[in-house]
Amino acid sequence: MGRVSRRAFTVAALSALTLAPAPASAGPAAPAPPAPPRRPGSRRRALTEMRGMWLATVNNRDWPTRAGLRASEQRAELIALLDTAVRHRLNTVFFQVRPTADALWPSAYEPWSQYLSGSQGRDPGWDPLGTAVREAHARGLELHAWFNPYRVSLSDDPSHLVPAHPARRNPDWVVPYGGKLYYNPGLPEVRAFVQDAMIDAVEKYAVDGVHFDDYFYPYPVAGRTFDDDAAYRAHGGGFATRAAWRRDNIDRLVRETAARVKRARPAARFGVSPFGVWRNAATDERGSRTGAGVQTYDDLYADTRTWVREGWIDYVVPQLYWNIGLPAADYAELLSWWADVARGSRTRLYVGEALYKAGDPAQPAAWQDRDELSRHLALAADHPEVRGHVFFAAKEVAEDRIGAMARVAAGHYRRPADTPR
């Protein structure tokens, strides 16, 4: 992918993804079909399932199409994407409102996002999050506010941040790593601050959920070390290893955020969308039969299996961004593994789907078949623990290069559905 996104590491994370690209399938995308008419006097069982899409703002990935558009243009683009969700009979939008320690609402803690005006800290002249909540609800959609807790900047030069940015006022909070800047998860004051910054939005807006993606400690970069030595010396006492201490830092973030969300807005749900492989079975017999080069437990220090089993989060959306039958990370294997993890827990399981791969000529042959995603949903239907799907991302839902989303709507979303509560 030519731009930075939270999914940019997916290919690199697998040790065996060396398949050659195949040409895209021919054929235009078909519009989502109309819902079948209801017969007079007929009664239907209400459908309840997650049908979501991510709407990414980092680097203007999905919205706005470019920084610096007029407020009226940004608003029109946002509403068009919400209408796209309705047209495909989706029911939830995961709206990225804090992509890089910034804000898409008038925050009391952090500057306006540069992805709106082109300049960090510049007021865009309107309130995107407030508008998104209002317009989503007017269309019968839920709106989950999507936050990235620790990413500060896609550049490692602090001078690119506005002078009043908390990262510049507290340089000891920040770790440069792999060409970017991150808040240090090992500092209790950082953990408290990022929660304050996120809860500010939860208190101000009637969001239906709070959502984290897959970034906790950053994805590993070859030859680079995440320098948290001082924090480990100050706060790592009592832990056998630095890895255990780092996992505890992320566990604390998750538990504390869950509690604060419930206090601030009791009806809102808190969920996480982790990288799809917790651990490979070769590393841990409880893991999946996969050969991933990244494991969330070991590399991102995110013990996602425990979060689900212990019910610390309301829902989990593992990013199962691979095709059925892929040797290194078979969608079917990972679907079954996550269903087993969720079974008997209070945590709802939804599945993250790689719509962005459908019709991309750089992807393996399976992704040139417009029915690949439909087969994912058919397979998931055999697992009662799976309560729905979320598609990455909004731009692809709108473009639908080879009609994969239209096939999903025609085959699986012919009737509207309520979100699980």
C-alpha cells in the first residue's frame, strides 16, 4: 500500500507470504440489492449481528479525501460515507477520531488533527465527531469512536508537532522508534494522560462505543530497539522480564479504559481490533496453527486472549485479513481458534475482514475472486460465537472494485440487522 495505515504491517507479519500477485477479475461492481418486500401480515424474527466498517482518517486514508477541504466539503464526504454504510445495510461505523495524539473534536487535551486542515492545531471550522454521531444516529447507525492510544506522529521529528503539543511539553514521555514517535506505555503518567484525552470525547458525545485498533507497543522494526530502559528501571520491579512488565502495562491500559468508559457512558461498549494471531502453536500450544512472523503476545505485548477470556473488553474484532487456505495464516483456522477463545466468555466476537484486498492486483489469486469474502461469512455462520463482521475500510465499501461487498450484501445482508447489545 502506498500510504501508511494500521494494516500496513499485515503482509510483513507473515513469514510465508511470498505468493505472486494475480490479475484482477473483470466485471463492474453491482449495487447492493433492495431488501425483499415484506408481505402484509407477515412476521419476521429480528436479526441481530454486527455489520460494521472502519472509517480511517490517518494520512487521509478514507476521509477526508485530502486535508484542507472546506468544512462543507468535508461534511459532505463524511455524510456520503455514512450513506454508503446504510446502502449496504451495515449498522455500525468505527470512526477514527484520534489517529496520532490529535483530535477530530475540540479537545481539552490535544490539538486538532492535521488531517482536517493540513496544519496541526488549526480549527477546521466544524466538529467532525459531533457531526458523525448526530448523522450516524439519524440514519440508524451506531458510531464507535476509534482511538489510537500511543502513536504520536508518523515522523520522528518533534518539531513537526505544534509547540503546545503534550509530547513537546513532556519530551520524557516520548520514544522515537522506526521513524515515528510514540508515547511510552511504561509510564503511569502517560497511561493516565491518554485515557484522559480519550475519555474527553466519551464524556462530550453520545458515542455507542470506544474502539482501539492493533497498535499498543509498536510493531517490531528490524535493527531498532524501543528504548524504555529508564521506565523499566523505575517501574519494572517485581516483574521477571521486561516482556512481562510491558504486557502488564497494556493490560492496565485495557482494564482502566474499560472501567472509565463505563463510568463516563454506561451504555457504551469497549472493544479492540487486534492483529489476528495471538501466538503460533509452535510458540504456545494454546495458539493457532499458523506461521505468523508477528505474534501480538510477544511482539506488541498485547495478551488479547486473556482480555477475551477474562471479559475485560465487551467485544473483540481480530483482523483476520487472510484468505481461506493460506498456509501461513488460514482464515478458516483462525476463525475456529477465535471462536474457541470467545466460547463461554462475556466478550462478543466479531471478525475483521480485508475488503481492501478484494480486487487488488498485488494480492494473491484468492483475492481476485469477488466471492472470497462471501465465503468467509458463510464459514463464520457455522460458528455461533461469531456475532458479525467489520470491513476495512470505508473507501473500499464505497468503491467496491470487483463487487465483493455487493456480493456480501446480496448473499448475507438482504435484511437489516440490529447491533448486538
